[in-house]
Amino acid sequence: MIDANAPVETFDEIDSTMLEARRRAERGELGPVWLVAKRQTAGRGRRGRPWISKDGNLLATYFFTTDKPPGEIALLGFAAGLAIAEAIEEVLGAGSAALKWPNDVLIGGAKAAGILLESGSLNAGRTWASLAFGVNLADAPQGIDQPTTCLRALLPPDAEAPLALAFLARVRQGLAHWDARLRDDGFPPIRAAWLARAYGMGREARVLQGEAVLEGRFAGLSPRGELELDTAEGRRLIAAGDVFFPQVG
């Protein structure tokens, strides 16, 4: 699904790279292409929340078409998390990045990147999809529902933040690697690598699903990518939701 040689198109300003991907799909374009913006005026994240744009950060969407089923396309979110975490660790050192289900990359418990997938149907059983992510390279948005950080804040005072396109090159290489593992070996290698970086493993967690709240202990990741939550009524498999961990200390 990931073409390592797909072209990269850049925009000084655009409403949203994900919206641009949708427009291209509606025009019948097939990709693959990377869409990268310096600034977004209408970016969005999970559940329609605003995706705050900051100068110097990486704002990218990979637009492509595939005949893979939706469940397999969704697993690219985990592959992207691994690729972003590995790219962060090339800058900050091994063990610096953690993965929070379903789509966040954390540094020191604070959000440094978010991932979003969108898809739609085409003719002849094919699907268009966009894999989008934002990485806080130079600045971290404030006023959201969790702590945030950026790579620049964690580098020495005289060091510059990674450039967006150079950082994307690192991510593209890692994403192509993990996509190849998914194609050749299925989800187990990605699942194992993701769990090795999982944030909150074994901790008490609250999962919000609309108005419903589930409480339990984060126990793992299912073979289909669901969050495994041990509750008072037994193990629950969570396919979608927002996860919160109580502050420690």
C-alpha cells in the first residue's frame, strides 16, 4: 500500500491535506502522492477535532488507492506510529518515544504526533485512502485535552528543530519497511513492535466512547488492533474510543 517512490507535493498554505486528498479522490485521481503543508487553515484530527497548525511542524497526508480490505488499511495507523516513533528516536535517542492507542506518539507522556486515517469506496472493489499525521517538530499546540511537546523543546538550546521534509524522509523509509512487513508477514510483527513501545501497559485506564465510559486495566493489543481492556466484568475489546490514563504521582 505504501509506495516508497511516491512523489511529494508541498503547499505553503492549504485548508487541509486530508481534504485535498478527498478532493482528488472525488475527481477520480488515484495517487499515490504525499501532500505536505507548511500551514493548514482547516486541519482536523480524530472525531472532527481541530488539528492545530504550527509553523515548522510536519503536516502530511499520503493519498493512495488499494484493493485491500478496510481492516488491513486500518493497520497502517500502527505502522505509521512505529515509523514516526523510530524517526523521533533518530533525533532524540532510543527509547524516547512511546505509542498511545490508537493513534498518538508520545514523548515523556506528552503528545508529539497524531495519526488519522480516512477512506472511501471506488469502482471495481477498490478503495481510496488517506493516511495523515502531524508531528510537533518546532512547536507544540496548547489548550488541547492532553499535554503536548515538540522535538525542538527537547533538543539542546543551540540545536534547530528537524526540517519537515527531512523528517518526512525518515518517516517514509520506516513506513515503507513496516508496510512490507505487513504485506509479507501480516500484523504480528507490527503488533509486537507496537506493544514494545506501548504507553500505559498494565495501568488503569478510562475509555470514552461517545457518552459511554469504560474503566479497566490496559492489557494489550488484539490481533486485529483493538485495545484489550480488563474490566470488572471481564476483558473487553475496544475498536474505537479515546483513552485516558490517570496521572501518576
